[in-house]
Amino acid sequence: MYQLILIALVLPIIIGLFTLVQRNLAVIGYTNLAGSALTSGVLLAIIYQTTKINEFSTELLYVDHLTAVLLLVVALLTFTATLFSLSYMEREVKEGHVAAKLVPRYYALLNLFTFAMVSVLVVGNLGLMWVAVEGTTLASALLVAFYFNRSALEAAWKYVMICTVGICLALLGTMILYYSQVIAGGEAHALSWTYLKEISGSLDPAIVKLAFVFILIGYGTKAGLAPMHTWLPDAHSQAPSPVSGLLSGALLSCAFYAWCAI
């Protein structure tokens, strides 16, 4: 299981780096399609293993049945988004909406986005989860701004500003939760998901409730919960269509997962 998770994390990075040095659009497209299919296959293998062992946990990684459900969502949507991107980007280049030199950047960012979403779901440390959620923001914001016109840049700026406020609140909530863990004498396993579950009975309820409020608002902003959802219409309308599908189907699910995990 450990090796499968590492492969699922490393593959998008390797494919993204390879894409950046390519200039042949056909090679770029089909390489990314093959890489996405391979990554999705590895994720499906992780899901299958999870159904047999119920839970996998190390110091930094954690996978359970809820993780498996969302990994299935990410696997299916990233593959279909990459598949649709072949014809979509070809048409955009032919019609002059996108310069051919920007296509490698698009696929590289798409792979970075995939890496960040998978990271959110498999890490077993709440601090690392926060870093991964912020990674999804950065990668997806660059994809929202991909067309680099006034509307796209305005949508990306709005997306980054609103989600940054939310993610800062989530960070504050995570720090408060760690403070509760330190008071309970568990600083040796800082923000470890499994260890927090073990000592949950000794955590101060008032501090945990305060942490939950900040985390709810923070990750709720990223998940598009009202009234923190105002970035959604602009980001979805300006992003390339395959990316818009990932935003609504996979990204919001990852943010909701991070919120539920706490």
C-alpha cells in the first residue's frame, strides 16, 4: 500500500515535468492521457487494497474507506478531464484562443493539481493536509487564470483572495487544535490524525470547539459553502472546461473531506 501511494503521488509530478520539455502537441496530449490512466489505475489499486485491510496508517499517510470513496472520484474525474482536454485544447489552439506554447503549461498545471488533490486525501497529518489544500488553491488558481485575459485574471484574483482568507482561518484552527494536543501531553505526535483520535477523550472540549469553528469557516470557504461561495461563479466560468469540471467535482470534495476529517 505504501508503495502504491508513493507511485500515485510521484507519477503526476514526473508527467508534468516531462510535459514542460515537450513541444509536440500530440505527444503532450497522449502522454498525459496515458499518465492519467496509469495514475487512476494506481488509485483504483489503492481503493481495492483499502477494501481488504479497512485502514492503512503510517506516521505521514492515512487511507480509510472515506478516503477510498473520494480517491475514486478524483481518479475518474482527472482521467475524464485529461481525455476531454485532448480535443478541447486542440480546438482552442486551432481557433486562436490559446497559443500552442501554452499547452505544455496547461497539462503541467493539471498534473500539479492532481498531485495536490491526491495529497489532501492520503496524508495522515492535519498540518500536511493544510499544506496540500493550499497547494490545490495555487495550482487551480493558475488554471483559472490560464487564458490570461481581464476576466480570467479577475476571477483568479478573487478566487485566491477569498480562499486565502479561508485557508488562513483553517490554519488558525489547526494551530488551536495543536495547542489542545500539547495541553493534553501529546506534542510528540504533532497533529497526527490517528494519535489525535487516540487522545480525543483528553482534549479540552472548549478549545477543540473553538478550533472546529475556525476550521469549519476556513475549509468551508474552499468547499464553497454559503456565504463564502462568491468565488465559485467567476472561477468556473473563466477556467477551461475540463478544469471547471475538476473544480466542481473533485476540488470541492477534497475541501469537504478536509473539513470532515477534523
